[in-house]
Amino acid sequence: MADGHQEIKKPEAERKTTMHGYLKLLLIVFSIAMCGVLCAARSMYLAVAPGSESNGVTLVRPNTKFTDLGDCNWFKSATCGDEVEEEDDRWGVLNNEVTVRCSSIPNNTLCCDQSSPDSDVCFLRGDVRTHPSSSSVLLVGSSSPLKTILPYPRKWDTSVAARSATLSLLPTSYAPSCDVVHSVPAVVFATDAFAGNLFHAFNEGLVPLFLTSHHLRRRVALVILHYKHWWHSKYSDILRQISAFPPVDFAAGNKTHCFSSAIVGLRFHGVLSLDPSRSKNHASMSAFRRLLAEAYHKPGHNSRLRRRSRRPKLVIISREKTRVIENEADVTALAEEVGFEVEVVRPSDRLPLSAVYEALSVSEAMLGVHGAAMAHLLFLRRKAAVVEVVPLGLERLASGCFGVPAARIGLKYEEYRVDARESSLSRRYGEGHEEAADLQHN
């Protein structure tokens, strides 16, 4: 093939797209967001370019930030040689899914539900101990068969196996001494398959984690494989709403953490989605979004009431490297002219998620180009509007990743699909180039 063909097939992150045309995106957003308010139709030109210590054992205390933890015995009077206390009924059922498989987990038992095409989830009850050096979770004194799973809810994706290690669940008579004893169940999961990507952090991390552990009401220890401090730091506000305990680095110090029960792997219902009918406590995206509100709520501060402007607010999610809005200043000016209060948000590692939440949670509309940052739509209030600009060849991804989930959580979703004439492929290789046309029709 010609060099030009090969260059066009570069990864999306290396390509740019430019739209040339008159759109009514802002009018669409404005008409959706401004219920009952009349405005003149305006068209726009939009360009887009793509502990404490006791006898050698750490007894884990709950995070003191939370006070409504119930009347619980948080500390075990255990030593390294003590028998691990059997989990009692106050922790409820480990498996919260409405399913026959693993609905009951007797003591000294390992049960796995591998029926989902997306994820494997295993439940252990008894003397559960981590063994980092062998990438294993041990169930001491059990005769259950050995299981090996990928504790990341994307098992259909063969590339994930190369990015995230498997974990062995090993019934054994070998009982390494406990370095840390926990009085609550563990949820063991991985976060490293798509490190740094906001969409995957929510889609395969935080939402499934909420689904898997929400019924335990924060009385759970989050055990993270391939722990990254920056990941915990970025999502700490959310994690503190899921667990009252500091997260556990599975491999740190090669320590053995001991539990009386554990869930290994995460449930998955769909892209940025939860199906209330499939869980016993009817876990829903509405409940997850309430959790986000609790995570980022500032006591004594109601930013919606404190907003001085009575105009509807539009947040533009701005990209800095690829698929950027080239004439962002013009778009902002036009939006303000037709009646919006506009805030441009540039998500980055330096911008706390709390700041993005504060901007979006009081806005009537969000506009952005397809990419991981569109996952911020979870921060919008119900009935807000989302406009997604979709570059060539990404129509199916846009709909599946953001369009369908947006509609499910009560947002009004519109998309603008870039055509070949609006693409930088046409500028770079000439209008009507066959590859630009192929991308448009594939």
C-alpha cells in the first residue's frame, strides 16, 4: 500500500479532525436546556482538530471521617497464631447478584461465577489470606478446587491479559502468618489495564466496584492489585464513600492480609450502566450518582443557589492535544451571545475531579469531542443535555460508550457526526480521498 494509506491508519490519538460546516449544535443544546425560553435560531461554525500494632499484627481501624458505621466490633483480638474468626451475619450476603450460582457460600468454601462474558467473580468464606509473592489468595483448610481468574471486568478483551495479571485462588493447608488482620470482608480487584483513562476508571473500576460492594455499606476493605498511589489519590473522594477503610496495596511489603471472607473480581452490567433488577439491593446508576454527590459535596455550599447568573450554563470539555476545538473562542462567544453562561473545563492530571464535578453538577449542558473525558457526563444533573462531536469512524463507539449510557441516566443526548469534508484527512490528503470516505462509511 502507499505510504499515505499507512499514515492514515495511524492510531486515533495521532490524527486530527477538522470540521468545516454550519452546525446548529448550540441551538440544539440551547433548545433542550432552556425549557420554556424562546431564542432566535443561530447557526455556528465549529472546527474540531482529533494502624495500630498488637503482637506483630496490624489491626485495621475504619477511616475516622465516617461516623455512621453502626455498632460494630471493628477490631479482632487476634494474633498471628489465632484462628481467623468466622464471618457473621452482620456483613450480610457476599454475593449480591440475583443468581442461583454462589447464592450461598458455606464456611471454608470457594465459589466462582464465571457465567458472564465480561467478568469472573469469586467468593471465599473462611480463613482467607493474601500471598503476594505467588499472586494468590489462599483459603486455608478448604478442599475447594483451585481457580485462576482475571480480576478485571473485561475478560473478552484479549489485550487486557497482557496488561493486568491473573490471580490464583488456592485452597491450601499452608497458613502464612498474618501481618494484618481485617474485621471486614475484602473486595480484591485490579485497576491497571487502562491506567490513566477516565472512561475505563469509571466503566471497569468505580461503577463495577460500587455494584459489587455497595450492599456491604462501606464495611469492606478494598484490596487493589498493582496499586498506584496516583489512582487512589485521584479517586479518593469516591473510594471513601465505598469503603470506610484505607485501600490495601496487595503487594506492598509482601505482607499477608487476613480476612474471614472475600470477593475477588467485580460484577459488570454494561457500559457505564447498572441494572437494578439484577442485584438484591437494586443497585442503580441513580444511587451511584448520589454517591458522587456525597463524595464531592461541600458542607454549607450550594453552588447552584450561589450562581449569580440566571442563564443556563454550558460546560465545554476542552481537549489540549488531539481532537481539539480549534475555534473554541468563537464557539464560546456564540454560546454566550445566544444566552449561555459558558465555562471551559480542561481536564488534566492537575485538575481535581472535585473541580470538574463542581462545574458540571450545576450546568444545563455539556459539549465535547468524543474521548475518555466524555465520561464526565456522569457528573451532570438529571435532564441536562449532552452534545458529543463524533470524528470519522467513531460513530459506533460514541453511541455505545456515551450515547446509550447518557439516555439511561436521564440525560438528553445529541451527537454531530463529522463527514469527510470536515475531516483533517481531507485537508492533509485531498478532499475525496478514499480513506476518508471509507472511514465515514464503515
